[in-house]
Amino acid sequence: MERRDIYLNISPLDQRYWAANSELFDSLAKYLSESAAVRYMVKAELALLRVYINEYLDKRAELLAAVNELEDSIHPESVEKEERLTNHNVRALVNVIQRKLPDELKPWVHMGATSADVTETSTAIRIRDAMRRVVIPLLLDLLDACIRITEEEADTPQAGRTHGQLAVPITFGFAIAEYVSRLGQSLVEIEKRSRGLRGKLSGAVGAYNAASLISLEPEKLEAAYLRELGLKSPDYSNQLVEPEHLLRLLLELNTAFGIIANLADDLRHLQRSEIGELSEGFDVGQVGSSTMPQKRNPWNCEHVKSLWKAFSPRALTFYLDQISEHQRDLTNSASGRFIADYIAGFAAAAARMHGILEKLVIRRDRMAENLRGIGDGILAEPCYILLAVSGISDAHEKIREATLSADSSKRSLRDVLREDEPDLWETLSSALELRLGGSARDFFDSPEKYRGLASLRAKRIAKRYAEVSARIRGMVNGTA
């Protein structure tokens, strides 16, 4: 095979990102490369041959042995060389296979099939295998890392944030539990969709014209062929399999991509100098800036979001490839080839995010400092609620005015209420003792305790999706 200098590659996936993810990309190449495309088409052609041997030919054991020995002996180079003559990839493959078989088997190669019966079916099984053997295990590792942080930080106080502004207290574990839940739900769908891919053996227009000349029950012939490959028949096919089976899988991958990018963005903002609650692990010798030696940029999180920006819009192409005129046109012939790039880009982002979480530095002291540093104004919500349930109809307005007064006078909310609104303070103190069983002093001294069910919910979500993760691992590990 011709060797090519990787620095002459055009796509960054084939040089920069391969170098950063060589083990992952080499694993994906077993299913998504050009070599894999040929190998899986061979699988499909040989599966059809096995069906014919079992149904129609004598000397089954001998012929099956000849077919089984063939799978690893056909190389992409020989098919490419033949394709230069045929200008047709599937016919080139058929010619190469026939040369390696006994004469009595040669007529049966590709019999009753059209090219799409092989290409559509082989694409389904190689994307299925890529999902179940590489991508889903990678996502499970990422989910498990989120679960671990959620469990470990379920009780770590942190200021909640909405609109970029500080809100009521939560815990850091609760913040990460969001991504446990979202990614966990998406993983369930990805696993399901990966099992739902379909193949076909229904011929040039999907009406089983050719197969009807071979079998009295061509649909059973198709089912036997697909069963050899671990697939089910579609409800309908023309020359193509219904595109929605693959489309839904790709769209769910894109959904997961957005979840991962959202997590990267949240982690990136928490590393801002003025927040400083997190930092990415920094390797010995790593440089953050070419001119500012002190810099520790959140570049890995930024990289994940940048990959999402590059690859997520390709979902539009997935939709465009949903349409094919009449029984089939070839307008997806080029665009469909970039599905492999998309999956590789998605996997690179997921792997990078997993690495971030494994080395994430969590600055609990800074989280506590930020929570307390904003003063007791963070407790305006419970003050208003407790006054309202005590029968004060304009409680929200009174507390809002108290916060404004606190800001303008540089006093705490507690002091404003106690000094300027003694009646409100008395009502609030009684409500705190009744509802929370503690004094007003304890309440205002410990704002981190006002966190609702954050800790409980974090632990509950972590437990639920740990079970989901274990179940999905069992399912993909059992895939043939």
C-alpha cells in the first residue's frame, strides 16, 4: 500500500486529531475506514452465499468452509485495482470474490442482489458495530465520570446561577447531575437506535423482482440473509432502506453532542478568573500562553465546544440525505461518505470531555467563598416565601425594597430587616423557627443550608443512571 506523509493530509481529523486520539481513531477505523467498508461488504456478500449454500447447494460443509476462509483474504487494494477497470465498486468486489471461489459457487455470488442490497446492509452493520463496540462504551465512560463527580460532590455547596447571575444555593453535584440525566437519557436512545438499523435484499426497486426468480418466498430469503448479519428486515424498501433508521441514530448522536458541548461550556465558565471554582488538569511542561506564563486556559473545554460547532451543523446534511427521488437517486453518494467523519469528530469530543472530567480540579474552598461572598442577599427568596406563607400579601415587594436598601446602605439584608422592618423581622424569625426549626441567626449565618433537594436529587439521579449505565454495558457487551 502507498505510504502517505500525514503532514500532507488535508483533513485535521487525519492528522491533528488522529495524533491526539490515535487509539480511539484506530478503533473507529475498524468500522468506518475505506478498508472497513470493503471488509463489511465482503461480510454481506458472503452472508448471502451462506444462505444459498444452505438452501440450494450440495456439499454444504465443503462449500461453507471455502466461504468462511474467504473473509480475511480479500483486501481493499485488490478491489480498488479491479474498480479501475469496472468503474463500479460492488461489481469489482464481486469479480474479486468469484476468482477465489470454486466454480460451482461463482454463479451464486451477488445473485438476486443489487448494489444497494450490499452497500446499505453493510453500512448498517458497520455503523451498528462502531456504535456498540466503540462509541457507546466511550459515552458510558463519560457518563460514569459524571456520575462519580455527582456522587462525590452531592453535598458540596455552590451558588446557583441563572442568566449569568448568582441565584439560590445548590451543590456542585447537583449541577453535574443535570448532565448525568441528559446524557443518560440520550445514551438510552443511542443504544436503542443502534439496534434498530436495517438492511435489505429486495432488489433494484425494492419489489423483490430478482429474488422472486430464485425463491418462491423472497421475503424469507431476505430475512435469512439479514439474520446472518444480525439485522431485521425493514417494513419497506425501494432500492434503499428507509433512511429514517440511520437518520434517527445520527440525530440522537447530535443531541448527545449538544449535551457534551453544554457541559464543556458550563465547566469553561466556572474556570473564569473571577469565579475560579474549577480548573482543568495541567500537565507538567504545558504552556497556557505564548506570552503570559501564568495563564491556565480552559482550552480542552473550548476544544470540545469548537468540535461541536464544526460537526453539529452536519445534521442538516443528514436531513437532506433523507430525500431520494422515486426508487433511488445518487445525490447522497458524496454527502453520505462524511458520516464517518461526523462520528469520528463526535467521538473525539466525547473522549476529550472524559479526559477533562478525569483530571478536573474542583476548588471547593472557592465555591464556598463565592457563595458567602455575595452576602445574605442570596436568601431573599426564602425570606419572601416565609413571609408570604405567614400571610403577608406584598412580601415579595417588601423584600425587594429591603435588598435595594441593603445595596444602597452597604448593609446586610439581615440588618436591614432587623433594624428597619422590626415587624417583618419578628414574623420571619417565627416562621424560620416553625418551618426550619432554627433561629434567624443560624439561617443567615449558613446560607449554604438553603439548597432544597439539591443533594438528595443529585444522589438519586446518580444512582438511577449508574443502573442505566450498567444495563447498557451489559447489552453492548453481549452484542455478537
